[in-house]
Amino acid sequence: MPFRFVGRSFMAFVLTPEPPLNHWLSMLDASIAEAPAFFAGRPVVLDLSRLDLAKPALAGLLAELQARAVRTIAVEGVDPDWLGPGLKPLAGGIRAGPVELPTAPEPPPKPAPQGLRAVAPAGLLLAEPIRSGATVCYPEGDVTVLGSVASGAEVIAGGSIHVYGTLRGRAIAGSEENPTARIFCRRFEPELLAINGLYRSADDFNPDLHGQPVQAWLDGSILELQILA
């Protein structure tokens, strides 16, 4: 059978340490204590552009993250010559979903009829529920789920997230640095919510919100929650 190449890209979280490093690690420990499973199995890119590290310090930082079960797959913001055996590779483009290399050039798109303008889809619409263990990632815009999001499932959107059923898993909106993104659900039972990198876990939710229709948004650096009328 012919040999077949498949291209694959995926989304990863980005950690950006800031000086002083010991204080940043303490803040990371506090975040992990609030949501122990937040980094579980999630690939992480380490952005060191805000630090002035020597090569031995880089190895030490990677060891600190490994001790915290943070799976660092690549780094950026360092001298590429440092990245040899025992250190992580330089980060490249990281996106979401499998992509197969085409065997033939794609035909050019047909021009829109005169007087009309082609418009890109505004979001991703999912008619089926999101089952436990599944991850839906759509960095290009909003995600709308007509069913429910099960415990252990995850929805990641570059824009807002709308769940017309029960939200029991994780909802991560504004993943492409969009602080205006929001999260809406008809029945509020999530494990974790995040918008533009700021998150709250189930332990931090007001019990009065449980089972209610809720929206979440950012007010500065605070992730606010409110029952919908």
C-alpha cells in the first residue's frame, strides 16, 4: 500500500512565567490547589519572553513544572541553540484538530454573486451532546451546543460558548485572547469555567447557581457569574 503522510496540529495552553520566578511558582501552586485537574493531560507551551534566564535556570524551571505534573511540550522566547537533548523543542504553530495533507490542489473558490459578499461562518453549531472525555475546540469563533456537556468533557472556543442543555464539564471561552467572550448555559453544573485565561473551578461557585441558567463574563480581571432572568 502507498505510504501516507498526515499533518496534525493541536491547541495547547500557554504558561508565561513572570519575575520574580519564585512568586510566580507560588501563584501556580495556588491555582493548582484550587483546580488540581486543570493541567491533567493538557499539553503546555512555556513562553519565557518575560524572563531573562540562563540555560541552567531553564532546565531547573522545566524540572519544577514536571514536579507539578505540568506537561510542557515546547518552549518559546529562548535561544534556539539551548534546545538540545534533555530540553524541550522550540514551539511552532499550535492549533486544533487533525489536518490531512491534500493529494491535489484545491480548486479556487467560486466568486460570490454580484451584489453579495461571502461571509465566513460565525461559529460552530453542535446538535449532539458532548460526551465525557471528548474535547471540542473551535478557536475561530463561538461554539453553540444544543445538547449538554457531560462531566469530563471540554469545550474550547475563541469566542463565546452557548450550552442549551446542562453544562457539567469544562467551558473555556476567549481562548484567542478575547476578553469580551461570554459563557451561557441553561443548567449550571460545570467543573471549571475560563475566559481569556482567567478561570474559576467548581469549589469557587456559589451553591445558589447550581442548576440555574447562568452567564459568565469578565469584569476586568474577575470572572463574574449571574443567573439569567
